[in-house]
Amino acid sequence: MRIVIAPDKFKGSLSAPEVCSHLEKGLQRGAGGNLDVVRIPVADGGEGTLDAAVGSGFTRRTATVAGPTGQPVEAEFAVRGHEAVIEMATASGLALVPRVKDGGRPSPAHATTASSLGTGQLIRAALDAGCRRIMLGVGGSANTDGGAGLLQGLGARLLDNRNNELPPGGAALANLHSIDFTHFEPRLVDTRFVLASDVDNPLLGAQGAAAVFGPQKGATPQDVGMLDAALARFVEVLAREIGFRAVKAAEAPGAGAAGGVGYAAIAALAATRRPGIDVVLEFTELAERLAGADLVITGEGSLDEQSLLGKTPMGVARAAAAQGVPVIAVCGRTTLDQDQAVAAGFEDVYALTALETDVNRCIAEAGPLLEQLGTQISKQLAAGRPAGAASTKEDLRV
């Protein structure tokens, strides 16, 4: 039997490659090592995208860049031929910002000053590696700077009315007077960008980058108003430099992604926005690698109503359905009932909480529990019960 394992990470527990490894170990244990297993770690364009690329034949590279607070960080990206995959969080991620002690929230001290500079520098590193098609996964950012830092990392100079360069961060854009593109990276002319993002927010306003995502990055209500006004100033000045497309880009779905990095990518890099899962499934070549498969196993940490809105398991299920391959899901926990699971394309769902009701233990012991699930799945297959044959609630392993 040929089984394709194509899961996302179990957030807070296991990376997608680790999920693949533990699940395969359990599957082979239950089948006496007689399974042909193909591992394809996947992601939805955010955290884990880099692992998915490396698992699909890309080579991991590193570059020293400026982190969101200006401190140098070793950021990773992935290269395959003339293609690169950049996971923005490795250079400009919220995880790189200091946290306050009470509850681990992001420090508000950096909410208005965090920069996407390192992401621009990471793009430059990809250009140096010879890449001319760059997929930019933008989840988990720390900045709300409209992608101004990204442009600086590519050679643009953001100037005030005295021709001084602005300090980093979104708040400083309130003093923006002009943008000097004289030394903007010339290789960008021959480079195509794909913005991998499921966020469809515009840059400005009540649904914009500052209002919707700023508080998650430590911004106070006062900060949100200030940042939104500063981003509007950024649009105004950029439009003077590159034309009306800068205004149009601010309204484009996805412009508000990653604190407005989506905006800079669309306006200045002519990036094409696509759903993150579609981008990942394309470069992992999942559809082609499903040929001859008897079963696909996908999943993520929490399989719930949010998963049904285009998260990784749904993308994998669609790809498998197109080739008539049955799909089952594994997860840490699930809130889906049987009807929802079947309607989503999952013929069976296996949750760690069915083995261990203590959620904290599920998180801490996710690897061994996944192996148990893998063994259980193999034994059911060996007994002649096709995975996913659940037709009653008591059959569904949730």
C-alpha cells in the first residue's frame, strides 16, 4: 500500500516534518514495515512554509539580516534552481520581539517601531543566489510599517523634509517626505514575486493592517490610530514616486497582510497574491506525487471550523479528491462533527484527544501519541477496513 503523508505543523508541539516522521513510524509499526510511505510536509504560506520547501527538494540557506527590532538575526530561506521560498517570520517575525512578563504578550515598546527591513535583505540574499522567482510567505510578522522596511532593504531611501533618512517602523512614516529609488535593487526588474497569503484585508481603515493586526503586535488604541495615519502618508508619498498604482494597491485584497508588507509587495514588486496553501501545494508538487497513492493522511494541530476556510488540510483534501484518493485527517483536537468532516472531504478523523484527554499532555507528548494513531490506522487497514469508511458517528475517531 502506498500512503502519502501531507500534514501541516501541530502548532506548539511538532513541525510538519516531525508529524510526518512520528506518523510514519506508527504506520510502519502496525504494518510490519511493509508500507510505501511518501512524506510531504506542507503549510498554508505562514510558519512551516520553509520546512515544506526543504521537504520538497529546496536547499536551506541562511543570511544575517536585521531583525524587527534592528538586532541581527540568522534568517533562513530556501532555494531550488532559480526559485526561492522566503518565510518572512524568520527575518521579521513576531517571535523575534521581546515579550512582557505577564502572559507573554508582545512588548508594546516595539509595536510602532518594528521593521520589515530584514525581509527586504532576505530577498536580496535570494537575488544573490541567482533566484528570479520568489515566493514570499508573510505570516507571523512583527511590523506595521507598510513594507517600508522591505523597500529599504532593497535599496530605497525614505526621507523626511530635511533629506534625513527616517528611523525604522510604521510610526516614523508620519514624517515621510520623499522616497529615493536611485539605488533600488535593479535585479528586481527581472524577478517575479508571488505573495502567499490568505489575508484579504486592505492596507488602511477599519479593516486595515493597523486596526486589525496591530493589537496582536502590542499596539494600543492610540498606536493604531497613529499607525493608520502614518501608513496613509506612506501611500500618498509612494504614489508621487511610482504613480496611481500605489493608491490602487492600498485597496487590493492582501495589502494589509504582514503589517502592510503585502502592500509594498503588490505596489512596488508587482507581486501576485495567491492563497498560501495553493502556492505550497504547487511547489511541493503534491498533485503529481499523489499518482498511485492508495491513501492520503493530512492534518494539523486543531482541526476546526477555521480549518474549513482554506487551511492546509482542506487544500490537501481537494488535491486528493481530484485524483480519487481517499483522505483521512490526524489532529491534536477537533471540533468538527461527523457531517462537517465528511463534507470537508475527510473520510475519517483521528484526534490525539481520543487517546489522551489532557490537552497539555497531548501537546507535550504529541509525538508518541501520533505514533499510536499511526499504528491504529495501519491495523484497521490490515483488517480490511478502508480508512475513512466511517459512516456512523461512533465509527468516526474524534
